[in-house]
Amino acid sequence: MTEPSPVRLVLASASPARLATLRAAGLHPEVVVSGVDESGVEAGTVSALTGRLAALKAEAVAAALPERAGTTVVLGCDSLLELDGAPLGKPGTPERAVERWRAMRGRSGTLHTGHHVLLRSGGATRTAAAVAATTVHFAELDDAEIEAYVATGEPLQVAGAFTVDGLGGAFVRRIEGDHHNVVGVSLPLLRELLAGLGVSWPTLWRPPTGDPAPR
């Protein structure tokens, strides 16, 4: 493992799955929740919407961070499942989650994750952004399975009402694309975005320093 990185990495997301994915890859960012109101944000496509939301989150957090010496990288992400051309975020209620799964079962959807990287160094700011898309093929669940899954509470607060790294993994037959993207952050895409800003991925590897509490 390399020496601790001089780059300050900040994750502008409250998602435990995103944080766990980054940690497993050797990155241990600070977590600062943006507080962005997503309800009024619009875009022409689901892909563009995730990109716009990711940018808003990164920009809001970067604006709130005090200036400091060195390099700061802020990562904003947002995920939505596209089904029949409509964006599906977190269902929020059991009723919506059940309705979603009845529409999704036996079908395929596209999980879009917007990535917005903002680098601040020496008084200058540069950005890089892209959206990753992964096709998700869902199993043909019966009503009892849907109700049991929703009763666990897991699908209520995740985009598309499912996970691939939790209880919902058994209900995903296969995916086409980056597995990490479905969890919430595409590691290969993030590496490319950082490289474009002059940040080498291995320089971000660092030993864990405890759990950074969201603020």
C-alpha cells in the first residue's frame, strides 16, 4: 500500500453502498452530504438527469468546503433506474416499492449513474463528468416474494427499489455492464475521470482511518 494520499477526497453522497464500494477499492473519502433538493430538477433524458443531479451535489459540497492548501477532489454521484423511459429513484414507501416490482419483474431496465468530479487546487477548479449505464435483467418474482422483499425495508431507500449487493441480489438474473455502477459508483469510469484531471488512481489508495461520519 502506498503512503497516504496528499489529495483530499470528499464523497458528496450519503449512500452507504457507494462509500463501501470506494473503501473496498482502497479509497477512504470524507463524507459530506449535499442536501440538494432533487425534486425540481429536470432534464431531457434519464441519463442527463443523473448527470445533472451528480453535478449539483458535487458543486454544493465544494462550495461549502473551506479553502485549504493542496488538492481537493469532490465526487458527486446520482443513480436512477430507467424503465419504459421513466426515471425511477427511491420508492420511499412500501406501496410504491410493491408497484415498482410488479412492473419490473421478468423485465429489463437500465441503471444510470451520473458521476461528477470537481478538482480544486491552487485556487483553480476543474471538472470532469460522465454517466455510466448498466442493463439489469430482473427475475420473474411472484407476489409473495415481492411482498417479503419489500417488508425487509431494503428496497425503500435505493434507486430502482433493488440492490445487487444485498437481499435483492437473488432477484437480478444478470447484468450487462459494470457491476459497481449498479451499486452506485463505476470504479473504472471514476478512474478515467480522475486520470483526465491528472490524478493517478493508485495515489488515492490509503489505509482506513475509521468511519467518516456524514455531515
